[in-house]
Amino acid sequence: MNFISDNTAGASPRVMAALAAANDGPASGYGSDDWTKRVEERLSALFEREVAAFLVTTGTAANALALASVVKPWGAVLTHEESHIVEDECGAPEFFSNGAKLVDLPGTGGKLTPEAVARALGYLNEGSFHNVQAQALSLTQATECGTIYTPEEVRALKQAVAARRLTVHMDGSRFANALVTLGCTPAEITWKAGVDVLSFGGTKNGAWAVEAVVFFDPAQADEMKWRRKRAGQTLSKGRFLGAQFEALLAEDHWLDLARHANAQAKRLADAAVDGGQARLAWPSQANEVFLILPAATQARLEAAGVRYHSWPGRSLAPDNALREGEIVGRFVMSFATEPADVGRLIATIAG
């Protein structure tokens, strides 16, 4: 029963079949292949406008290169203090932007609020050469606490930074999981709500290794082809990136995979709370469940060999603080999560 991460799953059989098919015969290199061209066209159709899309191999590359394209070395990116770009990317956003500063802000459940963003802008004085200049806002969708931003919340955050003309970036490593919960269109939760550039995740949702950096204003992507090449992310056999994303997008396969993961997470969240042996740290809105586990439940999970992450409780609401002996446990479902394993996990938690 391994619930450590959705990265522990392999690739969807459809994606693997597409990779095998793309392996047959020669193809143009460096992203000029037919698979990549079709994906670029498909992404414009998916988002209901012309976009500029660039395929890379990792979420770290997608986030770092997207942000480097929209901030200067003396710029600042406002983001949540537990965001992936702050805690899990080894300084890559700072490195590829030649030193731009990440300004990390608090927020319950991993989410930023317009008020927190406004406070930060208040002390990052515009035009002062003593301060880094706020140039981007980065939102994680779904967040590191498994919560999601609604289109209304994204619009409010866009409004909070509009006067300072910040570019809004969305880290969408679990974009599919958030989208199926919201029930809206990709356009409605991105550019129609104020997002300027999206890191569109594939790897956590059934791909082998591919992400897309999507610019909703192609003019903002002028530097990206050089930045991607300089970062070693322009694959000579780029057809294998295109083939993965094409297989995910075909017949809404990416959404079906996310629906399965989300459904298994909902099973766990509902059962754990109903059984009274754990309580939710935050609402389970995508494919992650964060449970506050008392010591006895922790012991049962360890004895059963259940694998999960112990998670920080910084984003807990004050009325849901940890009690003595409790921890926050993160359980992540994937497209490949077996319902029977979730059933065993539920039974173990219930005792």
C-alpha cells in the first residue's frame, strides 16, 4: 500500500503505446516533429485561443523556465511559503532567472489570499532600487495541501496584483486533478481568470516524463526557445515528448486518469472522517488526502506496511491544530491506484 506520491506510478498504457508507435521510423528533431506540432495545435484548441507551448521533461524545468521568462534578475515572485518552487526545486527558479527572489507568503491550506498578496506588495516598494521589484505571482493548482483555487479566487488574486502589472503563473503539476473537481473548462480557470502562463503537468497524471509551458500571450514567449535550449530541455528526439502529450490529450484521456485518482482520494477522505479515526487537515479537493493521525492510527499504519508522507502542519487553520502525538499524513492517489488497496487502507485506519 504505497501512497507516497503520484510520481511512484508508471505511465498510462496508452502513453507507452504512443511512445512505441513514435519509435517507428525517422522523424524531424528538436521539436519540429509532427507529434509536437499536433500537440501545439491541440493546446490552442483546448484553451480556446492561440497559445505558445513548449514541451519539457520535468515540472522543475517547466516552472523555472516559465518564471525566468517573465521576471528579471532583480525581480520578485510572490508565492505561498509551502509552494513547490520554494521547497522542492533546489533553487532552480532563482538559478534560471539569474537571481530573482522568491517571496514566500503564508496562507491556510496552501492558498494565497488577496490580502496577503497586498501586504507583500506594500513593503516591496515599486521603483525603489533598494527593493527587488515584484514582477510575478505564482499559484499552485492544486496546492501542496490538496486544495484548489476557484476561477473567482484566481480573478481576485489577479485583481490584487493588477495595479503593479504582475504576471500570473500557475504551477499546474496537478492541473488535471483540479480541473475535474472544478468542472469548468481549461480556459475558465486559466487565462479567462487572469493566468498568463501555465506549467501544464503530465508526469503526475499518466505521462512518462513531459510537461508543457503554455503562454496565453505568445508575445511573452519570445525568449523561451533560447531559454529551453540553454537549460538542456530541447530534446533532439522531441517526438517522444510530443507523443506522450498527444496520447494524454486524445479522447480526454488526461481527464479520465485524473477522475480515477480523485475518486479514490474522495473514498479515503469520506471513510476516514466517517470512521472517526482521523480528521482532515484540509478539504480533499483533488487526488491528495491529508489526515491528522493520532498515535494509535499511526501505529496501525506502520504495522500494516502502509507508506505515506508525514507533512508539515504550517498551513493548518488555528481551530484544527495538532494535538499531542498527532501528525499530518499525506496520502496520494494516482491513475494507477488500485481500489482494493484503498479499501485495505480504509480498513487499517478504522482498526
